[in-house]
Amino acid sequence: EEKATGLVDDHQKSSIRVGTADILDKLTAEEPNVDFTWALGADTFIDLASGKWRRTEDIFRMVGYRMIVFRRKEGEQQEKDTQSSATQDLIKESVAKLQLVDEAESSIQVVNVDALTSASSSAVRRTTNESDLKVLLTRDVLDYVKQHALYSFGDES
């Protein structure tokens, strides 16, 4: 008779998906007196504010609507980037709506930063074209993404 150990095997580990809300559940339970602030990129913020994430409302509630949204400054290099003026408008609209939800607690700050690289995390997540990724990622990072079936590589059968 095999005794249950409560441990998961490698196959089970590879199928476990832990989301942002799950992590925030744990953090807020362990540190109930800490007011967490979440820092995220503009594309991620827009997706979250649009309700595309699992447990969107829980995430906003657990961080008390305290967020720092990083947006790339527009420039010649970023003309084709998703961080266009339309993105800036979406960010402003989302911030305004969210601040109406919880005006007392809400503190969403948008910070414009210079792009360190032309790599966009959103673009990296969407593509499995290794030629494109070799330009955007270091070899070690690309190997890790492939080995752990992250992003679009996880969609392959």
C-alpha cells in the first residue's frame, strides 16, 4: 500500500498555475498590516482593468487600488510599439474608472519611463518565433521560457 505524502510529482507540478490573486491571497494573509502596492506595465494594466484576468476585482481590492503603472515614453524607436497615444488614452480612462470605484483608497500612478530596449513583454508572450525572440531575449532566458513551456510555448502540444 502506497502512503500519501502530500507531494506532487513533476507532471503535476508542470500543470500547476498560480495566478496573481493567489499570490496576493498568501501575501495579505501573511502580512495583514502591510498596504501592498502593485507595479506593472501599461499593457498588463489595461488587460487587468478590462477584466481579462481571473479574479480581477479581487486583485484590485487586495492592493487597495494602489498601483504604479509603467508606460514607455513614445519616441522614434517606439512608433510601432503598442504604447501609442491610444494606449495612453486607455490608461487614463481605466484609471479614472477605477478611482471612482474606491476613491478613498485609490492611488494609481502612471510613470512614463524611457525604454531600455525595444523588447515588449506582451510581444514576447505572444510569439513562438525563435528568430524574433533571439533578438529580444538572452539565450538563457529563451532557454528557460522554452524549457518551462512559458507563454506561447506552453500552448504547444
